[in-house]
Amino acid sequence: MTRSRILTFATLFLCLAVLPHSTAYAKNKNLTLERVVILMRHGIKRPNSDPPLPAGLTNQAWPAWTVPPASLTPHGEQVIARIAEFDRLTYSGLLGPACPPAGAVHIVADTDQRTIRTAEVYAATAFKGCDLKVEHAGEGHTDARFSPFNADVVSPPLDRKALIDEALPSGGMASIDKAHKSDYTLLSEVLNLKNQPGCQVDKVCSLTDIPSVLDVSGRDPKVSGALKIASSLSQILMLEYANGFPMNEVGWGKVSERQITALSALHAEEFRLIARPKAVTTYASAALLKEIEAALFDPTASPYTLLVGHDGNIAYVGGALGLHWQARGFAADDPPPGGALIFELGHDGAGQEFVRVRFRSPSLDQMRNLTPLGSRASTRIPLPLCGKKAECGAAEFRALIP
């Protein structure tokens, strides 16, 4: 590592003293930052399907989006630009004031439009005029690092018993449904289920009438029933709100910001069941964790690496390392659009290397209102598998990677 590519935290703190997030490293002024690796979810997108939920669940008209399903929105691009500005300022000492030298920054995206465009906007904003290229396997192709359970990817058999033993409480899915009964009731009112044909024909007048199921028969676990519908709808409402739709169009005017925040626990609950158990993460996180390990420790790697994927990627890696976070306006462990796990490698005065982890995300309101990120956007999170310490010795951290 050359001297120009490292930065003492004392220098970084001085560089950031005039910034709104200047306290980021105030307690670690004697440590030297060497590498930064960011694993980020893509920005605000249009829901994946049109209509966003099966037609039988509601006959109400959905808001009109200006991009195709699953695509990054123009509003989402602006949010990503603000995230990129924040990151560039946060790591300005490591990156320098001008365009980084060749090989100093490495940006990789999954192959969806929303991930590629997120990476392109980030690169164009954080490194304006520098013509940094975004690496990807080609739009529409499969990248097993980001899509470990894609049909084109061979994956090992799922340890069904281990997953069920870890994920389900003693009461099974019924106890999870019971815990979320009030959420199901609210979302049933949002959908106007009692006035849908299914209420008369199939007697499904509320999400509470559709028992949730954890299906472990395939290569990866899946949730169906009330929890799956509620989790999907909670994400749709969040995307509508974050994208700036008028409140009378967000959930047809039947939800508040506070309720959207509370409902995001449904999405986190789904991920707790299907993405965070060790039976899943041991395989599903392996390729990205190896990518993160190489970016942190390979002497030939870039000092600054950005990996743009999906919420599931963050959930897999978070589950594998036992990491927990909470962005403002979201439930605990729910990965927001543009949210990121950030891995920092540094060393102390004796040359001992360590790894620290942050979670960085704009708040839900910052997304909606396109306001700059402040000091609370990036938070150090402990590493439970490393004795719950705020930092982990390099060798100790590498031992956590399967």
C-alpha cells in the first residue's frame, strides 16, 4: 500500500471538521484507514410487477410510475447522487480531491437495470468527470455472486431441518402470523379486501384468513400466504413514499409515514426466515464475502470498492456475520434502498490491522425529500461473532468468512 493511498484518521477528522458528519472518526484519531468496501442495495425502483400485487387482492388504481417495472426511478437516481456525495466527503482523504489514479476505485454491479444504473449514477457523482467504468456481467445475464439461487446457478441442497430449527419459533408460522395480526389488519384495510370478490367467493376478507407458510422444498426457502403478501405490500408502500408520490396516492391515502416505518418489520421478518439462517447464508453469502475479503486484503486490490446488489445480498452477508442495523424510518435489519454495509480496513500505530463495519443509509424522509445525508447516516455496528466488539482483528475477521 503506497503512502498516498492511506490516511490517518486524525487527518481524516480534520478534513471532515467542516462537514455535517464530521464526528465520524472522532474517537479513532490515531488509526490509519487503508481500504473501504461498500456493499450497497440499489436505489429506489418501481415495484417489480405490473400490477405490483395480483389483481385479486385489490381493484384500486395503483400510482403511475414513469419507468418500467423493477427499474431505478429518476427520483431514485437523485437519492443515489446524494449518497455518493456523502460517501465521497466521508472518504475524501482516502480518495483525494481529484480523479483517483487508475485502479484506485473498483465498482461492480449486478446485471439488472436498477443495479447498473445505481452504480453509474454513484460513479458519475462521487467521481465527477473521471470516467470511471462500472463492471458487470452484462444486463440480463446471471452473476452468481449476487443471484446465488438463480435458475442458471448450481446450488447445494438446503438443510431443511437446520433452517426450520433456527428460523421458526415453537409455535411455527402460526405464532408469527399472530404477532403480526395488527399489521395484517391494517394492510387488509389498505387493500380494501373486504370489498373484493374474494371476500364473497373464497371468504378471504382479511390477510388473517391466509395462513403463512415457510416452504423449504426448493433450493432456497420461500414464504407464502399472509406474510409474503404483507411483506411485499410493505415494500411497495415504502417505495411509493420514498419516491415522493403525494400522500393521497401512497397506499391510496390510507397510511402514514409512521405506519410505513412500522410495516417495514414485515420485510425484515421475511428476510429473517429466508435469508439470515445459517443454512442459507453459508452458501448464499459465500461469493460476496470472498469478494469483500479480497477487496480488503489482497495487496493488488483497489483501496475503494463498491458492490451494488440487492436487499437480499445485504441480508445474506449480514446473517452470515451476525450483523444487525437500523436505518431511520425503517425497522431493524431491513435493508433500505441505497443502504449499505461498509467494511473498513485500517491499522494502528503498531501496524496491527483491524476491520470495522458501518451501516450507511439515508433516512426514509431524506429519500422522499431529497435532502443531504448528515452525521446519523453512517453508524458503526458491532461484530457479534467477534465478541461484540466495534472492531475485529484482521485475522479474526477473516476467520469468520466461510
